[in-house]
Amino acid sequence: MNILKGNPTFVLLLGLCPALAVTTSVWNALGMGILTLIALIASNTVIKWLQPTLPKAITLLSKTIIISTFVSLLDLIVQAFLPSLGHDLSIYLPLIVINCLVLCSLPCSTIHALKRGVGFIVALLILGSIRELLGIGTLLGFTIFPNYYPMLLMILPSGAFLILAFIMATITWLKLKRHE
């Protein structure tokens, strides 16, 4: 399975809001990725089970309500057991409900949803690692460069756009090189 070939964030440009907003650290990226994956798999399972009984006129509304239910449960669990992560993810955690990655993936096979979710986690981890390393000089909270002067731009949204553009350009360049 090639995670970068059809990556939902780097290739399809899905899920950019959380990808650019919460990837200031690897832990935030991992937390958002796992929570999105859980919401995606759980919602997909319930929607596939209920889809034959749903009237076509309210399909989108039904999907949104189902996703909202799972995201609300996840938000409550995170606030109860991981309050620092809940604080860091703040408004972006409830926004999973309208995340294009989730909405565009429903209903689909569980394997497809799992691939999309894992691809999203990989994208968030790459962005989070680069931003944390360049922006703060740490990785997973451990100091990598002891006398590092942090590039604060990298932990701001504009830095996330720059890093995302560089990653997308690199992926495109690699694709073009492979076809030559």
C-alpha cells in the first residue's frame, strides 16, 4: 500500500484545516489523526449498516448526525482523559464532523476508510514532525538541537502552508521523475 500515492492530504487536499492548524507538534498530529480515524471507521460502520433504511432525501443529514455523535463522544473522552490534548486540539476536534476526508469517504469499504485514515495520520505526522523540529527544535518533546534558534514561522499557519507546498512539490517531482 503506497501511503503517499493517493494520500488524502498531500494528493487529494482533503482535511487541510486540521492538517494546517493542529500539526504544531507530533503529539497533536497523532492525536488528531487517531481521533479522525476512529470517527471515520465508526461512522462508516454505522452508516453502511443503516444505509438501506435511510430515505435518499435525508442521507446527508443522517450521515452528519451519525458523524456528529461519534465526534461528540470522542471529544468528551478526550476532555476527560487527555485534557491537554483536548486543549491543544480545541475547536478543531469538533470540526472532524465536517472534515471533507470523513464526508467524502462515507460510505465505503472498511479497508478504504482505514487506508484513508492511515494516510491522513501519516500526512499529519510528517507535517507535525517537520513543524515541531523546525519551529521549536524538538521532536516528541525531546530537544534535538540544543542551541537551536527556533523558526517561529514554522509553528504558525503560514509555516504549515509553506511546508505543505514543499511536500506536495516533492511528491509531484518524484512522480514526474518516475515517469521519465
